[in-house]
Amino acid sequence: MVQLMLEIKAELENLTNFQPQSGCDDPDFSYYLKLKCGNCGEVSQKESCVTLSEMVDLPKGRGSAHLVQKCKFCGRDGNISMIPGRGRPYTIEDSESQEFAPLMLFDCRGFELVEFYFKDGWVAESTSGTRYKDINFLDGDFVEYDEKASIRMSFPSIFCVVF
């Protein structure tokens, strides 16, 4: 059992409280991950999707996990369980100090997290308090204009790390 914390870091321009749509423990937020087999080292070609609201029974009835998958190369089973309650929103203070913020803790058995893909389902607030929902990075960067405060908002850079 290896517990890995997914942490995010971003350069926020006039934005704060960046997080999944309904908070870091959003049961319907999809985490898109690239996985590496702990047995043979093969890295998955496609990303796997994990959400808190979906549980799958483990083979041979030994409990459940949020993701159960077989390595396409060696055939060994692996699973991932998500541990809520450890993440927090990424703030403008984190951005200014270039700090990472924890997003989600994963209990990995037979797999390692190699990469996380920023896609859709994010929310943030402008520094003037305007809330922006349904932020997605499917087409690249997020850039908006806050008419209330007459300021440009964006994520010039965003990335993650797994510890």
C-alpha cells in the first residue's frame, strides 16, 4: 500500500480558491490519471478516470476501491482508493508564494500515479469575489474578464505533482 498525495500549483492572475466544482471532496469530480504498473513498470497508454462516488468490488470479494484495473502488459490487478478530507482550495496566497496545495490523497495498490490531467469541472473566484463555475482546460488555458472589477483573470501556468 502506497499513499500518494496529488498536489497542484498554479500561477493565478486575479483568481483565488481554485478547486473542483463542489470542493476538493466533490463526489462527482473526475480525476483523469495516467498509471504505471507496480509489477512490470508499464505506463498506461490511456488515462483512467476515478471519482469518489463510484466504487468497484475487488476481485475475489476482498472489499472495494474507486478503481480496479488490470495491467494490459503483465495482466496483474491493481486498485486505487481515494481518501477524502485531505485537500484544500488553491489560493492566490499559494500562487504568490509558489506553494503547492494538496488536492486528493490516493491509496495505490499495484499502480503508481504518473500524471494528472486538468480537464473540466473546476471553479475559482476572482479577487473581487465573482465566482466562475465550469472552468475547463480541454481547449488549453482559461482566460476571462471580470467586468465587476475591470480586471483580466487567467491561469498562465498550472501543473501538479504526486508525493
